[in-house]
Amino acid sequence: MTDAEINLAIAKIECPDYDFKQGRKAALCKYASGEIAFQRDYCNNWEDIGPIIEREKIDLIWYKFNSMWAANAKNSEFVKYAETPMKATALCFLKMKGK
């Protein structure tokens, strides 16, 4: 999945009452006029992904041997690897939600 696809999928889970569109990188919530109301970038912004990490109790581990981050939740039931801790967390969260 691209960052944009990941961001859109999480935005739809986290903010189901809003209508999000896929932007270049972030998920965009737009007014009817087309103006951007707000955006979410779970793959690159700690302010967006941080609350999910805390709420879901996701652990992050750096693996030096392969230069990857691992995000682990629910006693290793849901583990995902990525090049950044935010992307690993985002992928882990989607796996937890069955996406």
C-alpha cells in the first residue's frame, strides 16, 4: 500500500463521520466548496499516529540488522515492519482492523 492509501484507510476508520478523499500523501477532508478542512498523514505525522499508538498500546522496536521498524500489538498477534516507526504503526493498526 502507498502512504496515501494507508492514510485514507485509517482516516475512514478513525473519523467515520467525515468524507475523506485521497490526496497525494495525506487523506484530505474537504468542504463542499472543495477547500481542505483538515488532513491526516498517519505515515509521516506523529500528531496523527501518536494517539493510536497510545490507545492501542502498540510497541515499536528498531531492528538494526535489517534497518526496519516493527510495530507490535496484542501480544505479537499483529506485527508489521516498515522503514519508519509511523508507517509500521499505521500498517499494524490496519492489520488489527482487518484491512
